Amino acid sequence: MWSKRQAFYLLFIALIFSMSFVVFQPTIRFDYDFEQFFPQDDEDLGFYQNYAQLFGEDNDYLLMAFENQGKKLWEPDFLNEFKLLQGKIQLLENVDTTLSILDLKQPRISPFGIRFQPVLLLDEDSVLVNRFNAQLEGKFISKDGKSLLLLVQNRDNLTKDEGDALYGQILDEISNSNLSLRAVAGKIQTQRDFVDLMQAEFSFFLGLSLLVMLLMLIVLFRSWWGVAIPIIVLGVGVAWAFGVILWLGNPLALMSVMQPTLFLIVGLGALVHLLSHLRQKLEKGYSKDYCIDQTFRQLLIPIGLTMMTTAFGFLSLWFTSVPALKDFGLTTGIGILVMFFAVVLLTPGLLFLIKIPELERSRNTSKNWVLNRLFVALLKRRTLVIWVFVGISVLSLVLGSQVRINGFLLDNLPSNHPIREDFEYFDQQFGGSNPLEIAILTPSEELNIFDYEVLEQIQKIENKLQDYFSGVSLISPLTVAEVLNQAQNQGNSEAFQFPSKGQYLRMKRILDTNPQQFLPAVYNSENRIARISGRLPDLGSFKMGEIRRDFFEFVKEEIDPELLKVKWTGTSYLIDRGHESVTLEMARGLGVAFLLVGVIAGILFRSWRISFILLIPNIIPLLMMLAVMNLMGIELKLTTAILFSVAFGIAVDDSIHFMARLRTELSSGKTFFYALKRTYLETGKALVLTTLILVLGFSLFLFSDFGVTFYTGLLIALALIFALSADMLFLPLFLIPLKKVWESKVKKLNL
């Protein structure tokens, strides 16, 4: 089957495939979009999309804080420079509006009508006229009084390239001014900085992975051909994998930084199996052609199955509801399958092409005494070992059940990263950078959002929000009533409060005519749908989940549904909803992975009982992985929950290799116990070696600045160690009760 002619034919196909990437060059694109982490099957997403059409996207803004470089904040020169910069930014193409303390005006109501006075004014002699009050501190003025806030609202639905261009233009305008930018936070800034970091990490991990693979190959094979062939195959395989991914139109996203290492370590594991087997046969004195043929005859199916189950572990993420996870699972699964084709198309031809020097015939006929003694000890203490694993599983389940579900917007970044530091600055000095959005609407057409009894319901809501988030600055229809109440009292700051019934009747005429002149983006033209909007610190999905559950109970008990309906919404809410759905997402991914692997094993071994047995030892490492998360304080979130289906897809490879070798040994006529022992001794060494390679490969991720990449390396490396322990200590004992099933299946296969 694997003749020289056929191998060269496959090599020719590989050459044609490689040339296709030269002719049809894929376009490399990096992207990072917060919306990709929204669960698509959540009805709240549809509601927010309609809400955003009415009021605009709640995260299409950029917050910038400017200091006066150690001088007083209210110096005219600084304020004039600040005003000049704001004007230039306002003129940029994709800027919708800009807002600062210089734009704020307070209404004054007199017998002659309404007039608006700036809260901050520079007169003709550049002498500051200061009209603002403490209400603006922590809103447009930092709490420490050292910086001013400039809010830039960009146009909706900017593409990644448009956002990058706009942010670059804003930075250019700042660099051309005399202002000192203290901190910046917002969607277009975060996306651009994330992508820059992704590009740097992508290149770093690709280079580091190749270097580590090279060192491992030198240690393992200590021959030029044992190093050169895998490097060529792995390099071409990675290029093919990313070429196909980009052909499909998928940009490289946040988790793509892991893919070069993933493709390399999975491909290296397959090549180590092949070349180690080939070397063993060459050492027995067989001809090179015969050794190549037998190696691929005997190992192609097991290797194909193991790479397929690994790919299925990732492809199972397609059945989750979060686009970022779906795309990562799909592209990684496809990339692993492409790597398998690279191994099949390139390796035989390269082995036939090169001249492999004759290897000294192996004279070592002694058995592996370590594995031999371990196998004997397992049989002697069979009951004890089984109960130990049962105890570990139960303990892991108890510890794992206590892992908390919690996620933060920027928890993939290290605590000292500049992006995180800027966001924390806005949390401390300006009340937060995460949007708070609550939709409110009157259920009856006869009601108006500015009716007094409706405003009373809104006041209850805002008071409750103040209980949760002390000092939070909120904008809502109630703000209009408070502003008008202050305006009726000649700007007295103490009058900025909910009006009495009599005060309300005085402002009723204005509310009935044109309230849009005060806060146009807070309610619709019919005055029936409105928003309560603000900014909060990132408290995490766990804390916010507790707050929202209590809030919903409050609304149910305290808010009259015939006057007002209330719904929490916004991008931060949707991201938190994604984190809160991790249990469901994890169950979906694992369920699909279990099903796919079970079907493959059932077809391979012609027994559903054996297929079920295959799954059991690979559930134990997942439970142990969950327990470790508890002990190390690692919380469940979207980016850690998906690792369970990925870890299962990779860990199950060892079990498939073990059981496939056992079937081969039984097919040759050996008794069950002798076949089990031979499998344990021969396959055990290979499993230890491949696990070591995989663990070293995933350990590279520990050098990452991204939390998702770091935890992927840590948790999957630990899961692989746990899986090896289960396969070497538990699986052989678990197979013994199926002795008769195995022997009957082998007889049927041999007939």
C-alpha cells in the first residue's frame, strides 16, 4: 500500500496544494470584537439590538482623561487647549459627538422663558467664570480634581479598520496638542491594543513553539533525518492550516494566539509515534521500504483516530452559542485535520526520498522493568487502586462543585497591563467605564414616561441602584425633572432632586411641549420608551449576577407593572450573561465530544460497552481538573469552561492508542492477560513520551500575557497528566471485567 511510487504521488499532491496558496494568497487579518462573546440564543440579545437601534450602541465611546501636568486644572491656557482639541476631534470623520464639562449648560426658568447658561465659562479676558457644583465631580471632573474627562462618541457599527483609523487620528491630534493624556478607555482603543498584543503573541508563540519542537526532536531521535522531516512536515502543516482558515474568511481572533502551538504539538505527537515505530523496525534489521510500509499500515488508523478525536474536541465548541467560541472551535478543529493530511501526504514521500543510514541492530531484549513491576503491582492491589480512583473522583466532584462562575471584561490581561490600569483609573476617578443600561417603558399608550406617577416609579429604581452602586451617576427621564426643578430655583444645587407635586405642576408645561431639548438620547419621540444609563466599575459577572437577581425581585415586588416595565440590557449585561451560561455551554461541548468519541470508538471496537468503558477513565481527569481550579482559585468563565471539551478530546487519545494496541495483540492469538501486559509495556512507554511532549507544548502558554492562553496551558497540561495516570493505573483494571467481551469481539473480527 505504501510503496515508493504511491508516496511520491502523495508528495506531488502536497506540492500542488502548497502552490495553490501562492496563486490564491489568503489575506491575513486580526480581529477582536466584544460582541463575539454574546450568547446568540439569548432572547436578551434580540432585545438589545432593537434597543440599540433606538438609542445607539452603549459601548461606542472613548473616555479620555487629561491632566494639566502638575499645574492647577482651571488655568485658562489648559482649558483653551482642551477646548481646541475637542473641536478638532469633533471634526473627524467617524466621530458622532464629543462631550466635556465645557459643553454642559444649566437651564434657568424665568417669567421670560428658558435660557441655558454654561456651567464653565471663559470670558473675553480669559478669566475663568466657574459656575459648576459638586454634582459634576466624578462625572466630568475626576474625584481627585486633577483631570477633565472628554467623552468621544463614535458612529455606530464601525469596522475594525475604521475604528483603528479613528483611534489613530485621535492620538495624532493629542500628540499635536500640548495636553497630557492621563488615561484612555473605550471600544476602539481596547480592540486595537488587544489586536496589537495578539499579533505580538502570535509571532512569539510560533517562534517559541518551533524552537521547543526542534530541541525535543534532537533529544528524541538524535539524527538529522529525525529532526529535519518533522520540522518540514510541521512547518508546512501549520502554513496549510492557517491558509485554509484564512481562505474560509475567518480573521485571527483573541484565542488564535494558541493555534500555532496547538497545531505543532498535535502534529508532533503523531510524528513521534510514526518515527519511533519506524526506528524500532529499522533497528531490527528490516529494509527501509518494508519498515515504512509496515509503520504506516499499523499506525495510520490509530493516529488518524486520535487526531480526529482531538479535532472533534475543538469542533464540539461549534455547538455552543457564543460566536467567539464557535469560530475558535471550528478553525482549530479544521486546522488539526489539515495537519493530519500534511502528515499523511508529506511524511512517506520524504522518508523515501532521503537516505536513512543503517541503524545498529538493537540487542536490548530486556523488558521495561519499571512498567513491568508497575503492572504486576496493579494486579496485586487491584481493589485498592480502583477505590483510590473512586475516592479521588468523589473528592474532585465535591471540590469542583464549589468553583465559582465569574468573569471580568479584562480578566484576560495581567493586572499590571496598561489597558487594565487605564480602566481602573476611570473606575476610581469617574465612577467606572462599563456601561449600565436599563430599559424602561410604559405599558399603556395612555401613559407618558414623564407622568408624575411614572417618574415616582423611576425614582424608586434609581434609589435602589444607588443602594447597589453608591454615588453612581445616572441619566434618565428623572434627570430632566431634577434639572428643571433646579432651573425653577435659580440653579440652586440643593434643588437638584425629585420635584414635589406642586413643583412638578409648574414644569408640566415644558415636559408636555419639548423635553427633547434637555436629554435627546434618553427617551423616544413618543415619550413611552426610555433608558436609565450610567457607567460602573467592572465588578465581575458573579457580583453583578447577585445584584441583578436582587434587582429583579425588587422590581417584581415594588414597581407597579401597570405603570412601568423594566428590563436590564446593554453589552456588559450580555457579556455577563455569556459567563453565567458556562454550565450550559460546557455541557453542550462535552456532550457533543462524548457522543462523537463514543461513536468512533463504537465503530472501531464494534462494541458500545467498550465504547462506554473508553469514556470513563477520561471523565476522571476532567473532575480532577475542576478540583484544581477550586484549589488554585481559578474561576469558571467562558474561556475556561471550554477547556473541558478540548482537554477531553486530547486526553482520550491515550485511551484509544491503548485499546487499539490491545485489540491488535488479541488478534494475534495472545490470551487476554498476556495481551494486556504486552499492551501495557509497549504502549505505556509511547503514552508517557507523547504526554511529555504535549505537556511541554502546552506549558509554553504559561508565558502568555493573555489569561485565556495562560489558563489553557496550565489546565490542559494538568489534565493530560491526570489522563496519563488514569490510563496507566485505572484503565487496565477497568478492562479486566470485559475480558469475555473483548475475546468474543476479536473472534468475530478474525472470522
